[in-house]
Amino acid sequence: MQSENPVIADFVKLMNNAVGTFAGMTREARESGRERIREALGGLDFVAREEFEAVKAMAAKAREEAEDLKARVAALEAKIKG
């Protein structure tokens, strides 16, 4: 039969508790970091690729229309002057 030394048993118990506490602290730190990143990124206004492409196409069409209108105005001005 093996006799148990109370000092060693208390030390082992203390180490087990310390490891458990450290693991819990690690989990908490990881979750806290993730939450901070979510909050930081949540404040930024990112757009979806599809939305970006749609707005880009609308801007290109508006530019084309503006160029057409410039040409029409120039033609009308030339007609009035001359």
C-alpha cells in the first residue's frame, strides 16, 4: 500500500487548479480579443463586392451620359453662334 504525503497531494491539487485557471484565462483572453476585433471591424463600413460593382457601373453610365450631354450642348452652342 502506498502512503500519500499530504504536502505533495496539496501541491498537486494546487498545480491542477493553477492549470485550470490558466486555461480559463487563455479562453477568456481569446474570446475578448475576438470580440474587440468584431467591434473594431463592425464600425467600419465595408460594402459587398456586388454592391461595389453595381455602383461602379452606375458611375460609368453617368459619365457616358454626361459626355453625351456635353457634346449636345456644344452642338447647340455652335448652332446658336453660327
